[in-house]
Amino acid sequence: MLTSNHWNEEQQARPGTFDGEPLVGAILAAGRGSRMEPFGERFPKPILPICNKPLIVYQIELMRSLGIRDIVVLLGHRGFEIAKILGDGRQFGAHIRYVEQLDLLGIAHAVGRLEPFVDRPFVLFLGDIFFIPNDLSLMWTVFQDQGGGAVLATKRESDPALIRKNFTVTLSPDGFVTRVMEKPRHATNGLKGVGLYLFDLTIFDAIRRTPRTAMRNEYEITDAIQVMIDDGHPVRIANAIEDDVNLTTASDLLAINLQRARHTSAGELIGPDCRFHPDVQIVDSVIGRDVWVEHGISIRRSVVFDGARIRGKGPIVNAIVTPDVTVDCSQMADFHIEEPVAVVTRASSRRAAAAARPV
């Protein structure tokens, strides 16, 4: 296996640094959420709210927990909306730079756009995935142990259908990745790639030699990783993720909000500057900032975006409500809610209504 000739004992004694500098963070946030319609056109997936916080902010917080301050965000569809929320990053204790991707030609092509802005190993997040970490520092431990190359975050997955939607790997007896398979028909070892990576700079050479796929006419990151492997660079896995949710449809967004609401205080589930009718009932739901509810309706197992105006007199159940449209997720083919959340009760909604201005 090849190792980086820049590695030394001082770096190994200072976790999270390379040549004395912290790792770089990179987030791919350029994609268009075509299956998130009817509101995907207006709201880029990285800023979709999860318990009243944009998805991409959770990712930045994870990077900051690793000591990463320098973050590059790749923008595309309505990228100005993302930049408007993140700014220069100082509110998160980070320094954020932006790169634009005009042509959507696959993840490897997107990563290649980062090369002029990355001068040391970097952690890469796909910007449409919500990660529940186990121990992300494990990726760094593996990376420094093998002397560079790449580390792929994985998780043990019991559902073969979920593996078929992502990628899997084949391992050698000593734990190195020998093959990476994108969307495999047959999953053999229960390992699922989750869209989180740690690379050294050799990934950019590999991307330059990565061909387009025949099926999708894109440059796949899994093919670029295979080029690294075939060239003899060390690639291993780290089971650093407890769970991951790819936000593909409105039903995914509802499900992750209700799941995370179990771990969020009730006071954070109803945003400020709301106006509620005195008889409104809010149960197992997340309500954003500056929401108006004009009648004494019931809102159950739903997510209401910032600035929504609810003027109807019927109940809202299993729905995503934006300022422009209401989506009934129970009518979607992939709709599934495991169990009631039961964290926002009628009593707490009345307290919020008392704190808010009446309609």
C-alpha cells in the first residue's frame, strides 16, 4: 500500500491536523431536489428544516466537533439561499468559502471542482443527508494509521434495499477496501456507504482518470475511489455513523423531523413570532418561525415551514406545510411513521400560543 510521504510523528500526536493545520471540510450542496417537489424548486435540500434548523447547519456543527474551521461549500441550484443562511460562517465559529458548480455531472465531478480550494486532507459530506454520528473521530484514527489515502464512513445495514440505493464495499482479510460497488444488485456483507468520506489529495488525480458511467453518463465518486485502490493507495472503512437519512422526498423530511423531535426540547419545536388561534392544538409536530394559524384546528404529525399562513378550517395531519403549498405525505408511496412522537402536547401548544401573539 502507498502511504503519504508528508506524514510524521508530530502529526500523529496532534489528532485532526495535517502538517500542523486542521482538516478542511467540504459539503456538496449543488443538487436539485427533483423528487422533493412540489417545494423542491424553491427550497434546496441542504436548507430544509429539521426541528427548525437547516440540514446543512447540522453538518457544519459535526465538522466543528472535529475541530474543522475551514469549510468549502459547493453551490448550484438556488445556491444564494444557502449562502444567505450560512454567510461567512463566523456565527458557527467557521470560515466558509463558496464554489459554484454549473454542470451536474456526478459526485466525482463535483469533488473535482473543489481542487483549487483544498490544500490538505478533507472531510466530505453529501449535503442532502442527515447524519447521526457514532464516533466521527474514528475516521481520523483510521486515516492517520494507514498514512493517508481515503476512509469511507459506513454502517451495518440489515435492509438490503437500503444498501442497493447506496454503495457497498468488499474488504481484504486485513481490512482494506478492494472493491467499491455503486448501487449493487446483491449486497453480500451488510456494509452500506453513507455519503461521508475522508480523502487526501490523491483523490483529485483519481478523479481526472475517472470515466463517465455508461448508465448515467456521470462521474461517480465510487469509480474514483476504485481508481485510488487500483493505484495502491490505502482505502479503509470506519463504522462511524449510527444512522443516516437521505432526504429524497417530502415523506423523508417529515420522518426525520418526527424522529429527531423525540430528542429535542418542546420549546425548540415551535419557533418565535408565531400567531395561533387560542383553540389550536399542536401534537407531534414542528412549527417554524412566524407561522400564523387563523382557526382552532388540530395540527398533528406535521412540519410547518417558516412564514406559513394556515387559513383553512380542516385538520392538518402527516403533512409538510410551506408558505406556498401543503403536501399530504400519507398519500406518498414511501410514507411510514414508526410511532407517535408525543413531545408536543395540547398544553405545550397553549403555552406557546400564550407566548405568541393571537391571530
